[in-house]
Amino acid sequence: MPTDTKRVRGPEVSQSLSRFICKPETTLPSDGTRADGRNRDQVDVRPVFVRCGLVSQAKGSAYIEAGNTKLICCVYGPKETERKDETDMKCGRLFADMRFAPFSCPERGSWIQGSQEKDLSLMVLESLQPAVCLHKYPRSQIDVNVMVLENNGSALAHAITCASLALADAGIEMYDLVLGCSIRQDGASYLIDPTFLEESGSNWASGENQGSLTVSFLPSLNQISGLQSDGEMGEETLTAGVRTCIEGCYKLYPVIQQALVKAVRGAAPPPSES
Amino acid sequence: MATVQLSEAEKVYVLHGIRDDLRVDGRSCEDYRHMEIETDVVSNTDGSAKVTLGHTAVLVGIKAEMGKPRPAQPAEGYMEFFVDCSANATPEFEGRGGEELGMELTNTLYRVFNNKRSVDLASLCISPGEHCWLLYVDVLLLQCDGNLYDGISIAIKAALFNTKIPKVLITEGEDGVTEIELSDDPYDCVRLSVDNVPCIVTLCKVGPRHVVDATLQEKACSVASLIMAVTPAGTCTCMRKVGGGSLDPESIFEMTEVRGHDPGAPPFPVCPSFFLLPPPVPLSSSSPSSSSSSPSSFFLLPPPLALPFLLLLLFLSPSSSSSSSSFLLSFSSSSSSLLPPPPLALSSLLFLSPSSSSSSLLSPLPLLPLSFLLLFLSPSSSSSSLLPPPPLPLSFLLLLSRCVDI
């Protein structure tokens, strides 16, 4: 970005106004309904809106909206690989890149990819890789770019779903769709598909079993392609959490399938009867 | 990433071995390689440790610096991690080659420590909103032979145990200006509690089974592995799938499973963790005498916490003047008489202090099905020529053993 050095610019460091607001203690209500009307301890994922093929320039693209979490994903390729030094040319290579728009979170982010985004990119890549038939694309690379437009929680899980949908829309051969789902464990109860506030809840310190878990799942192969947790959870809680996430993925599955079928129909309308 | 190329025949050999619970180096699926932990190895740091696990070598240095707390957590200090994959380890890391792996490891470490209980961050606060201690945890990979995660986490735990944060005094001046005073006595320092610092266990799925502490060859045969950061209390602070493959949900549950049907078995059969380190010994000028009165300590956790790892700690006073080689000698001679000669897979681990009778120390060992001994720390006298003798009156020895899972 060109900068005008003659002009007096703003301060180098600025802080978001939200830091100075005296927040009322935003504790999660410990039982019953959540802020958006869903219930705790129920596999109650937010309704999603999904569309394929929005970006005409890309080979495949997808848009997903779950509550206020909005993501767009584009897939380019397969094209000839840029890296020629790779010894293993029998398989194609998948590259994933996940970014947050600077305005996507309550506090402004930077355009430059931070280490958190790199970590999420790696998670997206490792989740998608088992599902793509990379051996069908020798000497080529496939690029997946995910952009988070608005982050209201569970961005990684939806990014994975969105990316696999875009891959399918691009006509890349895959073994299965990849669906992502995350939960936020709060003591003995869990919140599936948490919102941003629930994700960064202020009562992390208190009690046991505070943590979050994201699972990506291949529904028709019954395989887990990605798994990550943080916080501190007991082993049984973790196992239960993984099962809950898988259940959440199955809830998402028909919606994603429909969107895909719709996209295929739209691309090639069925021949008329006459 | 540091990898090796294996031919199909080699892969089949490794795979079939693991199927029959016998790995290329003679271990069974749930055995670790020998491990050496050495603390206080770099004098310019506030805490340091070097861990060798087979041919994997990791050096960790911790530096404490003063900084401003983060606005979101004004009453806490914080930790910064950095993993450097130096080109010493493998030529692939040259230039920017190691960056990707370093970033992956660094981000995982942030995740592992992203909870309130691993390290007491509040104790790093000097004055809320103004000053706090910032711990820079710098990890250097010296050699790569698989299982980097486990080696790094153990090295970080040992280095945190070794970390000495100088005591500072905050005084309020007349005009409302706060002054910070640093104690003149270099021994006047605070130790961190490392009781809840997790250790990472990597479970590598090879064929139908999973192995711990995979070498590079075994890693080349595996499509995916699961890393778990486990605390002594049996909780998990981070779980993550790494690698390009996918796993069956059932195999993930199996990997994390608590062995319910066997009452004698500890939870997390394949997820060992460090035993608690003993409370830090106060460093004072009187410590040589105090250490000679209690030359060693043996720690076994109560059953609910009994993870297969056992950490032993020995304090040697300089007066005992044992070089590490003589220490080893005494170890090997007496161990053979007390325990069966260590076969390849199960080496017995004992732990002797030259100045005290060993029998009392050894008595708990028969309770363990069999265990093996890992590692030692150099006494101040010699052994690691690379590093100057530590300035402390005590250096200590860590022994780590793991019950064999029967």
C-alpha cells in the first residue's frame, strides 16, 4: 500500500474502543438456553446458508453463513506446480490459505497473515488432504483460499466445510466431503457451534473441563480427518466431545449435499423432456 | 520437514514388525527410547535444559524479561515460544526450509499452554497493568530423529523447573513514582511451579496399531499421528491430529482410552506424563549441607495420578565429587545384581546416589512391573564440556522411568 510520508499519520499503536468499555461480567448462563436461543447440551448447530459458484473466475467457490459467521472460499487449479524441487511428483500438492479480513473480528486485525492464521491454514490443509484424490493430479497443485468475512465463532469448522464444498464445486476428485464442527466445553455441559462470545468466554479460569474442540469428519467414510483441542479437558470429556462433533457434522451433511446438487443442476440444466 | 525416504520393502518390514509388537530397534509399541535430561546447561539463561531422546536432541533456553502485561490480562505475565529448526539438524532446514515446521511446533506449544492451569501466570505479574515477567521460551532443535513434540515438551518442562526468576521489590516513591528494585543476591529468586505443566505424547498410527516415540523410519510408514498434551492429573490440554491422513473415530478413542477393565493399570496407558517434580529447592548458601542430608528423592504419584512415567530426582552436592562416569559405573554394577539384565526393550532404571545406600531407593521398584531408566544430569564436575559448570551449589539428576505396560 503506498503511503504518503509527507503527511502526519496517526499514532503507530492504536487500541480498540472496546477495551475501555466497562463490560458487565459476561458470564455464560450456566444452564438452559444460550444467548441466541439454542439449548446447551443439545446438538443444536446454527442453521447454515450455503451457495456454490459465486466467483466466476475461480474453478470452484463456495460461501457459507452460519449465524453471523460468514466465509467465502475459492479453489484454483489444478495447475502446474510452482515448486519444481519436489522429489515426489507422483502426487499433486494441496495448498490451503485461511485469512481473516481485518474487519472480521471485534478488534481490527492486520492484512498480513499472523501466526494464528497460519496455524488455521495448516489445520484446513490437514483436514482436506485425506479427502482429495491427489494421486489423480500428478505434477500439479491445487490452491484453496478461505477468507473469513465475519467471525462470529467456529470459523475454523465452517472454513473446512466451505473449503471442501468449493473443492467439490471445482470438480476436483474427492473421496468424500469434509465437514467441520466445533464445540466449546464449559464444565460438564457443552455448547455446540459456539458463537464468538461463547468461544472467548470470560469464565475460562473457573473449574475443570474448560476448552474447545474442533473436529473435521468425512461422513460417508466415517473417518476423522482433523482434530484439535485446547483448554484443559479430561479424557472422557474429550471422547464425548468428539462424538458430539460427529453428530453435529451429520446434521450439516444434508444441507451441504443439497447445495452441491443445486450447484450441479444450475451449471448443467437437465435436458428438457420434449 | 525432516523425513527419510523408505523403499516399499523397508516399509513392509517396519509395518509387519509393529503388527507383531516388535519395532526395528527392539522396542515394543509402547516403549520410549532412552532419554537424557540435563538442566542448567546454558549459563546465560534463567533456565535451560537439553533433552536427548534416541537421536533427537532438543535444547531449550528460557529468558525472563520485564515487560508490560497484555491489556486483556493486566494481572498476568505471559510466555512467548519460538522453535528454531537450525540447519545443524538436517540440511533441509537450511534457509527458510525449517520455517514451516518451526511455525507448526510453535503454534502447537501456544495451544498446549493456552489454559490457566499449566503455568501460574499470575505469579509472573509484578505490578498489575504495569510490569510483568515475560518468559521467552526458545527451543532449538539440534538433531531430528522423530518425536520432536515429546522431546520439546519434556525439555520445556525441565527448563521451566530450572528457571530462576530474580526477586524484585516494588516501592512507591514520594511523588507516586514506582521504583523497581532488584535484589543483589543472585540466589534470591523465585521458582516456578511446574506441577501442572503438560507433556506431549505423540501416538503414531502405523498400520493397525499405534506406537509412541516413533523414529523417522516409523513416521515415514504412518499417515497420521495424534498428539496429546497430558498433565499429571490426567487431563489433556491439547489434542491434535497431525499428518496428511485421516483416522477412524474408534482408533482415536482407543488411543486416548483409559484402561477401565484393568484396575491396576494407570489411566492413559499410552499417554504417559511426567511425574511431579519435587518442590523447588530453595537456593541459598546453606544448600550444600541441606542437600547432603537428603541426597535424593523418589517420587511416585498416588494411584489416580499414576501415569506410567516416573521421574526421579537426585541432588548431588559438590562434596560428593562424583564424576558422572563413576556415577554411571556404580549404577550399572549394582543394577545388574538387583534386576534382571536389561534386555533391549526393557532397560531397567535405577537410581542410586553414591553417598547413600541404594536399597531404600530401590524398594519401590519391584512394585512396578518393570521399568526402565532413562537419563541423568551431569553433576557440576564434568561430562558436558560444552557448557561451563553451573554456578549453583547443586546440580541434579533426573531419572525418568516408565512402567512397562503389562
